[in-house]
Amino acid sequence: MIMKKVFGVLLMILWVCPLSAQKAMKYRIYLSDKNHTTYRLDQPQAFLSQRAIDRRVKQHLAIDSTDLPVNPFYIQQIRQKGVEVVNCSKWNNTVLVQTRDEALMEHVSTLPFVVKMRKVWVEPDSIPARNKDRKKQINKDVEKTEHYYGDGFRQIAIHNGDSLHQAGFQGQGMQIAVIDAGFYNADVIPMLKKVNLLGTHDFVNPHSDIYEENSHGMMVLSCMAANQPKVLVGTAPEASYWLLRSEDNDTEQPVEEDYWAAAVEFADSVGVDVLNTSLGYHEFDNKMDNYRYRDLNGHVSLMSNTASMIADKGMVLVCSAGNSGSKTWKKITPPGDAENVITVGAMNRDLVNANFSSLGDTTDGRVKPDVMAVGVYSAVSGVDGQPSHANGTSFASPTFCGLVACFWQSCPHLTAKEVIQAIIRSADRLDYPDNVFGYGIADVWKAYQMNKQ
């Protein structure tokens, strides 16, 4: 009798443990339509800020069905199947859900408005602890240089950005969203203390401290927003900033594209003008998810498809080309293949391309990268608040992004697409672009002279 009881208990343990130990998973659900939604195109105030609406009106851009939020009734029905809704993409009409019971997804798939589903994330075995003592790293005693911009002067002067600044265009009134991996110590670094911060949002983990996460976003931000004369001054020191985290540095999985799309749509809704993203994906932990060259047409990747809509909403995206030039992949990484964005490759201060800078063109024959900026020994802030240096198109992109914001400030009559074209027309290889330099080195002062009213 005792043996039977023991055996029964063992069976119960074997039955319960696999379920309780099952890893969390996230799925991207593609929906068929937005029929019978409670939202209306003639009442955009329900889903867009007044600034976002004004931006569209100014550029004569229609509010269309992609702007409508995902149908709340569909979301409710999905949630009733027992899964957790993480976020949605109205532009792509997708819903991201999480569950530990894969069988529930079979029930979700039977809903009449579900077109297809894709598993985009599996919970990692462990997540490294964050540094709770991070603020102790700060060294406030910095050595000053003789130059106003500090060591960042050359990376600004190459584009005649200093001339634009001297004319009074330093980003005042412009909103920039920085979508990145985390902004470690950005809240305590002296050269960033003057940043006009509009807000932060973590799309990976809403409960995290965005300033305890990866330092990549902080260094990216410093290229634009640093404002400590004779230490480091960035390319748009007077702009206003949203800090948005979409990169999960603990894994490399397609769900990061869903986080990114949510961040972009958030930026749109609050009225952002310019976005920088120094992120790109072509290779994932699961090799079956990897992209192929044929996919670089601006629409296969969810991230690229989202990016290709940004200018149609009245914003300009500046993004890094990628750092695969000397690796097997070699090519640009999504969203660098998107349409109507400014993809930035890296060069050194002597105007020689970096061997790591990813190459174009897109599968459908568009020139990429669009322009080049300094991404070798770029002047950035270190995690200790001291001036430092870093390599990568990750830093070429924000350096140039800040100048794009200043240029648009100087020519506010331009639409987003006109800004992109004005930048390209100012570049020094306009008449003979290639897949290394794109259209070359843009001159924002020249662009201003050509477009001012």
C-alpha cells in the first residue's frame, strides 16, 4: 500500500514538473484586419498626441488605417485564450503575446482574424544581475581641452555642423527618440546633466531601471546630447530626447523587432521628429531565424517594414549600417535596408571608410549606405563620465542624426522625405554613389544654404 502511494506521488511530480518548469515563450500574431474597431480616423486624438497630429497636418500627410490601434475586441479575444498580451504594432497589425503553455497557442490560432503566428522568443536560462552600485563609478574630475566641442570637434566639422550650430541651430524645439539597448549611468554623467529629457520607456522589461541596462545607448546619446563645453559637446545639444529601450542584450531573438516597432510607434504617437537607432539584426540565437541577402528589400524584416513607414508619418529615421563589413555577412543589417531612411556607414577622421562598416546595396537596387560619418575612434562618454572613444556605425549614426535634427530645425518647411533628399543632395558623391560610401559625406551647411527660405 505504501509503495502504491509513493508511486502515485512520483507520477504526480512527473506530471506537474514539466508544466511548472516550462520556459516562457513569446509569439507574434498577425491579424487580418481592423474591422469594426472602436477607433476612428476622424478622431485621431484618441491615439495620437496633438503634436503628432500637427506634424502630419504640416506635411500634408493623411492619417490612415495603419494609424488605427489594433482592434481592442481582437485583443480581448486573444487574451481570453489564456495568454498574456505584451504589446501590439498598429502599423503591422500584430500582437505580441507571452505564455508558458504552448498548447494555448493552438486555441489562439483558431480565432477567425488570426492569419499566422510565429514564435519569436524563448526565455533564457539566466539573466546576469545588474550593477546596483553603478553610480559609484562616476568620476567628476574631467580634464578639459582647448576646444569647445572637446574631442568631438572633427566628427562635427566634417559635415560643417559647427557652421550650422554657429548660425543658431543646435536642435532647439526638435524631439529626438533614441531607441537602443539601455542608457547605463546616463542619469548621473555630468556631460549629460543638461539633457532636456522628455521621458523614458523600456519595451523589453517595463519594470527595469533603464539606467542599469547596457551602456551602448548612453554612448550613442552622448554623440548627440553631450553638453559640457571643452569636455564633449554633441551634434544636437539643445534638442529634447526620449530614451527608449528595445534591445534585449541578454539574448538575440526576433522579439526585439517587435519591441522596436512598439518603440517607433510610441515615438510617433508622442510627436517625435527624428529617431536614431544604432541597432540591426540579421543573425539570431536560433539560426533558422537568420535573414538572407534576398531579404534586404526593406519589407521582409518586421523592423525594416516598420522603418519604411516612418517617413510617411512625418518623421526621419537615422540608423546604423551595421558592423559586418569585415565579417562573413558583410552587408547592411535591417533596418538599414528600409525605404526612406538615412542609413549611415562609418569612416575615420581622415575620411577613409572603416573596414567593419557594412556594405550595400539593397536587394531591390537602392543605394546603401546613404551617407558616411565618423565611426572610428568616435568621441563618446564613458560609463564613468569621462570622455572616451568607441568604434562602430553605432556612433556614426547618432553623430549624424543630431545634425539632421539641426538641419530640419533650420528648414522647418521641409517634409521628412524632403529632409532625406536634401541631405543626400548635399553629399560629395551624389553623382557617383557606390556600395561602400553610398552618396558620400553630407554637408549640412550646404543643405541649409540650398533649402533655406
